[in-house]
Amino acid sequence: MSGGFGGMRRLAFALLVPFALWGSCASADYRITRDHGGLVDQYKVKYASIRDRGERVVIDGICNSACTLVLGIVPLNRICVTPRASLGFHMAYFDKSTTGGLKVMSYEGTADVLSYYPNTVKDWLSRHGGLTPDMKKVRNGPELWAIVDPCPDEIF
């Protein structure tokens, strides 16, 4: 009897392994398609978790504001951009719920965000007048690829 049960165990294991491998591959990419940002501290936690799990990040659309912190928290060699990618940068501001709905810039918050960015981002920002209250965008092309590598074809 135990021989038959062992065979069932091997069969169950053989059936589960491909699903386990597929599942780990499927979760290997975190895809950003339409992220307009939010609270900086929440993005720091989210991207640290993605970094610590060893996930890759595919920027496949809009990544604005706090979303761009991904570039300084997840290693750049695990991030790529598709032709649909765009990055948007601006100065940090206080949560509008605490300022009566007004956009009040935070110089301390801006310095904090800048401290996370890799040199590729800092160089681009420097060439474009630094962080200001207005959004500065970089889209697909050589300027974006100087910040982060384009994705390999198999990502599409």
C-alpha cells in the first residue's frame, strides 16, 4: 500500500511544481501602467517590499510624482521602461488634506525625495532646471533611456 501512496505523492508533486514555478515567474514583474503618485512614505514602503522580494519593475505607462521613487529604491538593473513609459517629476508638497486643499511645497520633502534618486535622474533634472512645483515629464526616447534601460522585447 505504501508504494501506491508514494506514487500518488510523486504525481501530486509533479503536478504542483509547474504551477509553483509559473506562479513565481508571474510575480517576478511589478508593472506600472498609470500611477499618478501619492504619499511619499507609502511609496517608500511599497518599493522597499518589491526590492526585498527581488521583483523586477516594468514601467509601462505613467509614473508620476512619488511613483518615481521606484528609481531610487529598486535597483536600476531590475527596472526597465517600455515605449509607453513616461516619468513625471515635481517638488514635494504637503498632503492637501492637511493644508485646506492648497498645494503647499515642502522643501524638506523635496530634499528627501531627491536623496533617493540615482544620478541618472539627478542629471536629467539638473539639465531641465531642477525640481519645481510644475511637473516635468520625460517620455520614450534617448532622454528616458539615459535614466533607465528600455525593456527587452520579451517583456511586451
